Amino acid sequence: MTLWRLTILAAFFFCLMFGLLQSRAQIPSQKLIWEPEIRAFEKKDQLQPPPQNAVLFVGSSSIRKWTTLAADFPGVTLINRGFGGSQIDDSTAFASRIIIPYHPRLIVFYAGDNDLAAGKSPSEVFGEYTNFVTVVHAQLSQTRIIFISIKPSLDRWKLRDKIMETNHRIAALREPYLSFVDIYPSMLGPDGTPEKDLFLSDGLHPSEKCYRLWASLIRPYLN
């Protein structure tokens, strides 16, 4: 290999590594708890590059635990990048690594549950979501974002008023490329409380039955 080609390759790899270091340097220190999961996604992507123009599911553990995605959405090219007990701004912080590179045609987003449980107000959660949209659309201006409404749950039933207010604020957004799927009322029983069989034993995370319900409500938005 000629000297000038070696020089170009060296410059390319230097820029690549510099970019990666810069992206990590911009991550707030409190977000570094998610670094192992994000790196695991990146390693997976290196071994098996994910498809472009797919439907990307991203957000908190309610997305991470959705292991039946392929069966629930047959014929749809999917990527799952849910992680931990993340909040909305965690997905925003790592968007350059687990959202933007995939150039998804559509993003299905679930988060906000943990934000409210951590003490954030509906106004703050709404602001975090609009910031997420701004960051994503700055580079993927025509990618549609579907927000799954924050679910009612047995474990966090005391937060229901804040959950409903947050959902109302986000549902009221009227912007191109944004959609809102309201799963909240479908998860309530005749007595107005969450159906127990829609949750795992922790009373918080969705059961397989719940995921099937969510899929039936989300599916019309994927076409």
C-alpha cells in the first residue's frame, strides 16, 4: 500500500476515534450508568449491522422487555433499543449512537414513566419529550415519531393524575411527523383501575398480553 493511502487511512481512523471520544465527552456524567448497555448495542451493530429505514423501538424497560416484537409485528423490519430504567433525556443523550445511525423511517418511543416516578412534573416531562423530538428531527427531519402514552400501572397508580396530565400535554402536540398512541384507557378494567393480568408480578412492567394489546393499537400507525 502506498504512503499516501496509509496516510489517508490513518487520518480516517483518527477522525473516527476523535468523533467517538467527542460524543462520549458530551454525555453528562450521570448518564454514564447506561454506557455498558449503549456499548453493547454498538458492539452488536458492528457484528451485525442493523437495517436502515426500519421501525425503531426505543425508550425505557417497557421497550427493552418487549421480546415478542417480531411476532407482534410480522413482516415489519424492526430494531429494539430500549434500555434499563431510562428516562426521556437518557434516550436524547444517546440519540447520536442508538437512533441517528439507523436512519429509521419511524420511531416508536415509550418513556416518561420513570421520569414521573423520579419526581419530575408533567411540565418537565413534556419539555423533555419536545427536546427529544428537536434533537432527533435536527438530523432526521422526516422520521415520524410515535409516542406511546405513559401507561397506568398497579405499582404507580398514585401517579395517575400526573400521568394523565403528561399524556394530555403530549397528545395535544400538533406537529408534522408526530403521532400519539393512547394505550391508557385500554389498560383499565370496568372498575377504572389497571387490569392485573396486563402486568408482570412487579405490577409495573407489561405482560405478554399487554404487549399484544399495545401492538394492536400501534400497528395501524406503522403503514
